[in-house]
Amino acid sequence: MQQQAEVAVIGAGIVGLAMAYNLAAKGKKVVVFERNSKAISASIRNFGLVWPIGQTAGKMYDRAMRSRSTWKKIAAETGLQCEETGSLHLVYEADELAVIEEFAASASDNGYNCELVSPLNIAKYTQAVKTKGLKGALWSPTEMTVNPRQASAVIAQYLQEKMQVTFRFGTAVNSIEYPFIITKDEKWKVDQVFICSGADFETLYPAAFAAAPLKKCKLQMMRTVSQPNNWQLGPALCAGLTLTHYSAFESCKALAPLKERFAATMPEYVKWGIHLLISQNGANELTIGDSHEYGQDFEPFDKAVINDLILDYMHTFLEAPEYTIQEQWHGIYPKLTNGQPDLVFSPEENVTVVNGLGGAGMTLAFGLAEEVTAAYTR
């Protein structure tokens, strides 16, 4: 069967959905192909955090904030869980405090909305942290939590019902012979193609992906049982290790000695790329993680030592009523090796790859899609 659309999007993870959303909003007739019956990869295997505070000032922070606005709009129209929790970076050592103090001193000049919190005032923000030894925290109100296991399905349904986007779930694209998209059952004629295939580098344009500065990252995560008595985490929580993970803090001169201390005293955490975020979903379960292993492929088996390290660090700052772990899993996402925040390129005319968001898809995808679709739909 031959059918027709203006634009084909390949991949129904969060990046593909963001592309479809922006294209459909411009009045384009869009078809989305997804090889699985639903999104099952990195887009559902994450914290569900929209995390502007981690992005570098300027373009990337602005992109994150535009994504945030889109999440709020979609949540308002669909009922998707979207909590404006904010975040706290907790610090228990002098070198960690030096980083957040340096960051906060120039935060407003760089466009960030954040402030320092003293240990005496931490209870105004959360009851979920250990106060012994706490030297302070960095509070940011911009972070949000969505439910990643619901978000992709809810957005796809919204796009289909409200924006007339056509979905072909359980349908792999076998080849692109522009202007045709070929699947086992159908042939679609389209004007433009956007490939949002995440960590699948091997199916379409494998030579182009092989030449790109991409690798894969495996992360391990966990989730607790529901917290009793409607106990609330409050803001999403992180601690000193996170300061070395996100690019927002890289301009801080105080970061170098902090990294040196971690390398000397916590080498296993550095080896496995562990930092720690904790969020809470609508079922009052805590999501905990994560780690970062890099390569082209990975063993399918999770490492108990990594989960143990994560939980050991969690207990240095989290004060929760219930720590029982009910789920453990891993995800794999693409990561650029050249320090860039995304990979957008055309392997042939009218075909565009949108990839390489490096684990920040929930935070950046809608803003990036807005930029890419503006360039390609004038």
C-alpha cells in the first residue's frame, strides 16, 4: 500500500514525539513510525526530570526553559502528571559549598533562577534530608517531574487525537528511498524525514552514524516501593557528586579541587560515572540513580556493585521512611564525544537525523525540536 504525508518521523521516543508535536503545530501532516508496540527505551527509563539548572547558561538553558513551557502546556491539556517540584543541590563538604557559592554569585547575571539555602532554613523546602553535617544547599524552582512511563503514551495519544498525527507502532522502517519510506506492509511518500532513533545506530544510515562522534551510555536505576502515609520528598534531591556531572557548573573555578577529591577518595564512583538524583512520582515511589558506562555495546547484566554504591551515597543525605527497592533496571542512550549537546545532520537531502541529547531528552527535546522545525519548515 502506498500512502502519503508531508513529514515522516522515525522513532516515538521523546525526541521523535517532540518533533511530531512541533511539526503538527505548524499544520504539517505527520506520520510517526515506531518499531516497538510502544516507546520502551531511554524515554521511559529515566527520572522524568525536566532539569534546566543543569544546563549551561544562554542557549541551552533557554532551550530547557522552552521545553519546560511545552511540558506544562501538554500537561494542562492532557492531565499528564507534571509537578513543579524544584530541586535542591545538597552539600556536606567545604569544597562542595565553595562550588554552589561561586555558582550562585553569578547565577542571576547568567539567567539562572536559584539561591543559596542555609542549613537552618532547609526545613522550609524539604523534610527529606539529613541535617547533620549539612553545610547548605542550592535551591532552584525551575525543575519539574513528569512520569516517564506514562508520558510517551499520553503524548502519542494526544498527538493522534488532537493534532491528527498518524502513528505506525510495531512498524520498523526497513529503508528510506527518498521520497519513499518503506516498511514491510506500506510505502509512504513524504517531503521530509526526521530520524530520531536514539541508540539505534545500525538500522538506517549506519555509515553516517559510524562516522559521527557518538557512543552509547548505559545507566542503572532503581525505584522504591510507595512511601507510606503520603510522605512527600518535596524538591528533587541531589548532592555533591552531581556538581561534577552537569555542564552548568563547569565554569566554576572551585570545581577542579572538588573533582580531585572525588578522584582520590571515591574512585569507584568516578569509574562508574555515578552521581545521584532522587525524584518522586505520582504513586509516591522514589526513583534513584544513576551511573554512566560508555561504549558501543554492553553486557545485558546489571552490576550489583553499582547499585550498592548508589544506595550507599543516597543514605548520606536522604531521610525517608521506606527504602525498600521494588525495581531495578538499566537504560541506554546516545552520547556525543565532542562535547556538543546534540547531533543534527542530513545524511541526504530532505532527511535529517536528530540525536545525541546525551540523557537530557526530557529536558531539551521540545526546545530542540522547536529550533529544528523552524529551520526546516520555512
